[in-house]
Amino acid sequence: IRTDGTNVRKWAITAPGTKPTVAAGSGTGLTGTYSVRYTYVVLNSSNVVLFESNPSPVSDDVALSNQDLDVSAMVISENPEVTNIRVYRTVAGGSLHLFDVNNDEEDATVTLSQADTALGSALQTDNSPPPTGNLLVMHYEHAFIDGDSSNPGILSYSKRLRPQSHPSTQFLEMNMNDPGRMIVPWGGILMRFTRDTKYRVVGVDINTFFSIESPSRRGILLGRAATAIEQGVIYASNDGVFLTNGINDVELSRDIRPLFEGRTVDGHPPLNRSTGNHVMEFYKGKLYFGYASGSNTEPDRLAVYNVAAGGWAIHTITNRALFYEDDTDIITMGDASGFTKQIEVEGSTDDADSNITVNILTGEVAGNGSNRFKQYRRAHIDLNSVNENVTLALNLDGIEVETHTVSRNGRGIVRQRLNSGRLGQRGSLRLTYTGQQDIRVGDISLIYNELGV
């Protein structure tokens, strides 16, 4: 189907299933044996074909001797978008049907008499409707369709500039036991993600399209958990979130990797890797990853990755879809109630007089290995808390062992001395703030002396 935001229509035009009736007319002009076929078309104001169906069955032959040709019994299309019935006939004694006339879409009869030499282009018999699928992207002015459960290894593509026309011979075949889950255009190629691996689809037209499996055989989770950025495509796999160029993968999820290993992260349950749907979008330097946690099958968490800072934040937010709107330059989220919400408002300081809690947990610092003890001495934080108090906590081996109150008016480095003698194998820092100020936190460092095993 397709929609213009108001109307929902079937994308392709169903071909006529009844052959036309032909007979000798009372006029003059044609001599020989002829047959006729017809199609349904959508023409623009300049009579350029936008859509055209496959043709009707061929009519019976009719022999004429300086007569015109009456055509009748053409079935009127039930599709409201059809503007004309397009009639094709052969030359005398021929078998190839050539364009003759565009008839009004509500007129089931027409009389043909123009000379064979005046006929137009040949009838196209490969305007098959799009195949079944649940994934579609436009690439080099072709519509690529994936997700056909009966043909899981097939990626089909349309004629150029005719997205509703899919010849049965235009497809790429990959592993039939590995269904396609996502197709993403990037850098002049398509990335096709499957359950178990991914492919680069290269080429620019029907003569050059072909697929290459990536050497990094890592597939994608269920849902729509992939998005393109300048450096490549970010996607969620069974073992983490990765940035790929179709050849090499770079992990972005080190700090939240336990979520992909069946463990919790800062109280957030692991994601559902088997039956959960997941979504993803990128907006102004941040990756938004909506994932289904625990036994949930739809996203109930929103993990946000700041590319510049290299850190993650996880929010308990029910979501179903994420979408960046180019024309309005906003990122929106569809929720479980069917509503769409803007989830980032730049420069906004209006929290409706309600406090907001900020909770930042760093990754664990283990130095040369978690089997070696360290003496954690100082914490350095790039901070502007607008003179508000922020709580700094030191965690050693997963346990909170001390807290401090820090603040700063204006951006600068806060250097907090930690209690001497604190020994541990893995250390991390947590900053928490509750209030209405627009506090800013940059780089966070944990300074330690490494001792031994």
C-alpha cells in the first residue's frame, strides 16, 4: 500500500483479467489480421505515464480489408487513480502489440484506424505489482523490497523511476534460510541486514546490482534497530551496538554490553534478544536506541549514546518508533497509544517547575586487568553545575563505598580527592543531581595507583 497522509491505496494497479472483443468496423483504413490488448494507466497532465498495469489477455484475431477496427468489452478499472485505458494493437499480420490510443478510463469501447506506421512504443509485459514484503527503500531511483516470508533470501527491485513495477527477473538472491530484517542506504550502497549476517549491495542500475557478504558476519536484532550516519551504519546485534561500513565493525556499546549478555546495567534489565522488537534513530550527535527489556516484546527503554562523549544514558520510556524529520529538524517518538511526541527540544529550560533527576554512571576502570588491585585516589570532572550540588559516588567492585558533594559555577575541572586507602579491582564513578538547572557534565576521569594481584 501507499499513502499521501490522507488516502491509503494499493500501490500497484491490478491488470485487466478479461480480453477485449474485436470486430470489423464500418470505416476504412486497415487491411490485414490484427489483435488487441489493453492496460490501465495513470497519466499526468502532460500525458506522461506515471503508473501502468500489466496487459489484458490478447484478443482474438480479426481480419480486415480496408476497414477500421472496433474494440469493445474492455473492463473498467475499479482503481480510482486510473486515468485512462491504454490500447495496443499489432501491425498487419504481426504479434508485437504497439501503442495506439489512450482511451477515457470510463469508456469501454474504441475504434482504431491509424496506419501501422503511426503506432507508438511496444507493450510492456513486465509491470508486475510489488512482491510481498515489509521493508522498502529507494536507491538509485529503484524501489528495493525485502521481508517476503515465503522468499526470505530474495531482495527484489523495481524499474527505474517506476517503483510500482517489479519485473519477476529483477531480484538478488542470498541465503534462503536467513531472512532479511533491515535495508539501509549509505554512501552509494545498500546495507542489507539479516538475522545472521549482512551484505553490501553495490551497483547503480539493473545491469550492475549485485550483493557481497560482509566479512564481519554479524546480523541484526528484530525490529528496525539500524540507522545511517556519515561514518557508516549503526545497528544493534546479539552482542552489542556496532558501527559498520559493511566490511569492518566497531563496537559502541562497551559500557552497556552486559545488557546483551543477560545482565542488568544500573538497575535496567537486559534486552530481549529473542522476541523483542527494537528501533533506532540518530539526531545531532546522539544515537537513540529503543529496546525491549526483560520479557517485553516492544521497546520500554530508550538508551541514548552521545558520540562525542562516548557515553550512554538509559531512560525508562515506552516507545514504538523513532523518526528524524528533515523538513522540521526534529526527532519524534511514536508511543504505545499511537501518539507522536517530540523528544528533544533544544534550548528548552522549561520543566514545568518539576525537578529532573540526572544519574550518570561511568564504565568500570580496571587498568591492566580486573585481577589487579588499585588504590583509587582522585576524581576529575569537567562540570558546570550552576552552583547546584551534585553528588559524586565511588563504586569499587560494584559496591558504593563513599560519596562527596561537588559544585561549580561555570565550566571547569572539579578535582575531588578520594579517601586514601580505598582498594579495589574495578572502579567507577556515579554523579547524581535532582533539580531544574541545565547542568553540564563533560569528561570524567578516575585516577588510581595500580598495586598488584
